[in-house]
Amino acid sequence: MTVLGRLPLSWFHRAGNIFGGLMYVFSRRDARRLRDNIRAAGVSSNEREYRKLLYEAIGQTGKTAAEWVKVWFAPQAEIERLVVESKGWQSVEEARCDGKAIIFLMPHLGSFQLAMRFIAQRMPLTALYRPPQVRWLEPLMMAGSQRAKLSLAPTNLKGVERLIHALRRGEAVALPPDQAPNSRGGVWAEFFGRPAYTTTLPRKLKRATGAVIFAAFAERLPRGRGFRLEIQPAASDHFDEREINRLVEALVRRCPGQFLWSYNRYKVPRQARELKEETPR
């Protein structure tokens, strides 16, 4: 993996375009979800824009998978070179100087993995993650995170306790705000005009620890030229799940082709079915 991580980023992105196309052809369920989610979100104003966005999203989905080796196993000096711009980082430094713990909301937009590695090199960072269904991938994930000085917390009670301890030490944590929780730990809130089961964890962690909240993502630049990291503070102290979804929507509209539209964002977890009628208006 270390040897592969030294290959040019453009090679991984070319492979990602091919891989994304293969996934679209052979995974009909994901392909149908990709089409349906883009069309229902209303981010394209006509059929021509919709088709253009669809083709871009197919390639970008493949790049997310293909660049994984590059992001986690490339030398740190190269990662620093690939981040050609980091907008909003000064606000993070100011929060740290004030002694604040930090919650980073990282939607599945652009290279969220690279954003985590960039941050983990500058402050202690613990990221919430869902263990992969393919068992042999987990040791690779652990090896990559250790190289990046990133701590991982699984999506269970012990993982949440690890996040709380990190925040109480004045550190930072990273959460995926657009991942539907497989538990009753969520509420129904609109996302692109449709009810989506949304995690309550950021709000609860903020209330328990007094942490400040930022949203972060790394936009891929064309032809493997690198990434543009953008960090944005939460707009309100009264942060709730509807605001989480509005914030993610605003980020997605910046580069909609790089959002993971094939994810089943509107699924109804078994534990949440009885809460469906409690959708906030």
C-alpha cells in the first residue's frame, strides 16, 4: 500500500472513472438510487444538466473508492502539496486558541477522507466510522488511520463514549452528518425536500461538551491537480438536525457532482419506523 500510495493522484482518478462506470453498469440497485436521488434533489434545472451531473457523479463515486490508497498511504509531504487551498482554517485555529473542543461534520462530499487526514496532522482527531462489511478491509483501514495519526471510534456505545472523552480533553472529532443511524438515535428532518432519518449525535455531543461545530469537505480539482479544503462554521448556536441538513445541502450545491448520491440516504431503519410520523415541519 505504501508503494501504491506514491503513484500520481491522476492515475487513481483515471482508474476511478473506469471503476465508477463499472459500478454503475453492474450494481443496478445503486445505479437506480443514484439516478433517483439526483433527479429528486432538484439540483439540475433541465434534462441536459441532469445527464451531465449524472455522468460526473458516476466518475466521482469511482474516484472516492480508487483514491482511498493514495489518501491514506501517500507520504505526508505529498498530502500537504495536494491540498492547494485550505479556506476557513483560521477559524479552527481561533477556536483552539480559545480552548474549545471541535466537532467536524464531514458529509460524503468530495474527498472527506483527505479532509480527515489533513486535520489529523494538525490536531488530535477521532473519527466515527462504520466497520466495513468486507472483513479484510478493516485491517487496511486501521493501518491507514494509524499512519495518518487518526483515531477511529466504531458506531456503537463504546465509540460514542470515545468521542465524548476526546471532546472533554479539548480535542476534535469527525462525524458523517449524512449517514442514517441504524438505531433510534435520530429524528426525521427534510433533506432536499424529502424526510431523511438524521443523526442527533452532533447536537447531543455539543450540548454535553460545549464543543464548537464546523463543516468540512475537500473538493477534487480537475486532472488530479489536488484538492481545495473548505471549512465552514455552523451558523447558529441552537444547532438541530434541520440545520444540519440545510448545511449539508448548501455544501452539496457547491459541487453536486462530488456528492455520494448512490448512498441510501432515505432508508427507514427498522428501529426508526415508529418515529416516521414525528417528522419536524
